Amino acid sequence: MLAFIANALGINRAFVWIGAVMLAAGVIWGVYEFIKHQGADEVRSEIERQNNEAGLKGGEARLSRRDCVDAGGVWDFRAGKCAGPAAGDR
């Protein structure tokens, strides 16, 4: 096939082979870059999802703490929940 192309164009077979190798290398490099960027996008999406989830949980915890304190309770930071009304006179 390459010999036919070389004869049809009137050029040396070596140049046709070099061109074919360069074309194959370009295709392989393009496929590699596509796969690499696709994987990076998947990782980036997963990190973004985790960040959003953590932000929502943080907001919920802040509101829960505020609700606990507003109701006269004491927030137990170690347990991450409302420990009930404050003991003693405050």
C-alpha cells in the first residue's frame, strides 16, 4: 500500500514510511491525551462533589448548633450534637 502511494506520488518510499510513522504517533498521542484529560475530569468532578457535600454538611451542623443554643441547650462538640439544656444558673 505504501509502495503504491510512493510510486503514485513519485517520492521515495522512506518518506512515505516516515510520514506513516509520524501519523501513527500523532494518533497514539491524541488518544493518550484524550484518555488523560477524561480521567482528570472524572477526578475533578468527584472532588467537586465531595466539596459540595462537605459544605452542605457544615452548613447543617452550624444551623443545628445555633438551634441548640437558641433553645437553651449546650452543644457537645465532641459528639457533634445538642446535649440538652445547660446545667445550673447561667
